[in-house]
Amino acid sequence: MGRPAVTQPFTTIEDLAARITDGSKVALAPDYSGCSMSTVRALIARGAKNLHLVGVPSVGFQGDMLIGAGCVKTLESAAVTLEEYGPAPRFTAAIKSGDLRIIDGTCPAIHAGLTAAEKGIPFMPIRGIVGSDLLKNRDDWTIGQDPFGDEEGPIVMVKAIRPDVTLIHVPLADRHGNVWIGVRREMMLMAHASRKTFVTAEEIYDGDLLGDPKMAAGTIPGLYVSALAEAANGAWPVGLFGQYGADETHLRDYLERARSDEGFASYLDEFVFGPKAVE
């Protein structure tokens, strides 16, 4: 006897944005993973404020847009990168103006903090940042010793990172609320570590992803999905793994406009508040 279809998680993009309340700690995937750009635009349109973004382990265009729109108070990330497109202009402007609080991390440290939250423990030990200047500015990281004495030298205990919300976009979801992420395991970690997980999906599958041996290993169970909205082309303009590439012309246009306050405002008017929010 099959499981009954779950209908409660299904909602709209606008409702997802409304559920991400001001001041929330929000985990975001990098541009090469699953970015719910449709929800990011909805967050900007609703005027979200004081968000604490956690890049897993970095953020790109979605982070730059949210920062430029005044939605972000704190950014915790290993990097802000637009890769070959150049420096992130709105992030750079916010740093220069002092409007953004930065919590510097590293890729392993952010994954370690999320892993601790996933496992329900207060911290996770790592070694790679021993001796780094980052330790001078992180009062939530503690230096200690291996209690078992197997290896000499100090270790760093990274405090658990528990986001209020994980926000991701995936290629496929099913009627049970399960969502398929393929090999993008960072999104599985994010969902396990967060209090809530909000997902947009390119397509809704009528079958059961967890019941398919070929899909199950790359599927986040619906148990971890708090709300889900169908959003074809929902990662545009950054692209989605295995589905479609980045819209390079659009991203370069964004980069050019976002170098100035006036240009960024014109971009938001056209592609967030105007009729071109999706293509």
C-alpha cells in the first residue's frame, strides 16, 4: 500500500518569501548549485529586512542582489563570488559603506558548523584553520586539544550553524514533497541542519522519488521540506545543474548596471518590480 500524497507543503513563490520573516538566518547555495532566484526576487519585492545570509559555502548573484536591495544585515560566508563575471558590485558597495556585517568563514568551517547542527551537537572539530587570522575575529570558534591524544597540536571547535531557513531550487520534486538534488549534497546538508527548508522545483513528478532506486540516493525526503512551490526556470538567470546554463548576456547586463546605485535601481525596476521578473 503506497503512501498518501502530501499536499500541505505545496504553495506559491510569494508565500515562500512571506514565510522568510525579517531577521531570519537563511542558508543559500552557491551559483553552481540550486539557487531559488524566483524566491529571491519575491523577497526583494516584499521588502525583506535584516536577513542573516549563510553561504554554503559561498554566495553569488542571489547574495549580491539581496545585499544591494537592502535585505541583508549580516553575511556569513567563505566568499562572495560572481566567478568569471567579476567582483560582486553591490556587496563591494555595502562593505565600503559599512552597511553590512561580515562573518568570515572557510568552506570546511561552514560545512563543519552545518554538520554539527545536522547531528544535533554543539560543535565540530577541524584542523585546517589553525594559525589563521580568522581565529582572532571569531569568538564562536574555540581552540582546544584532541581529548584522545591521537594527534598532537591544537584543533578548532566550530560552533554549530543552525539556519532558520534553507532556500534552494531543484530540478524535480514529487507529490509527496520529496525533492531531487542529484549529486549536490550541500543542499542535503543544508536541509538537515536548518529548522525549515523552502524549495522551488522546476517540475513536479507524479511518482515517488524515494521509491525509485535510481533517484532515491539524491533525494531529500519530504520530512525535511517545510514548503514547496513549482517554479519553471526558477533559477534563472544563474542556471541549474543538468537543466539549463546561466544566461550570460543577462548576468553581464546585471553586472554593468549594478556598478552604480542608479543602475542597480533600474535593474530592480525592470526585473523585480516590473514585468520581467522571469523569462
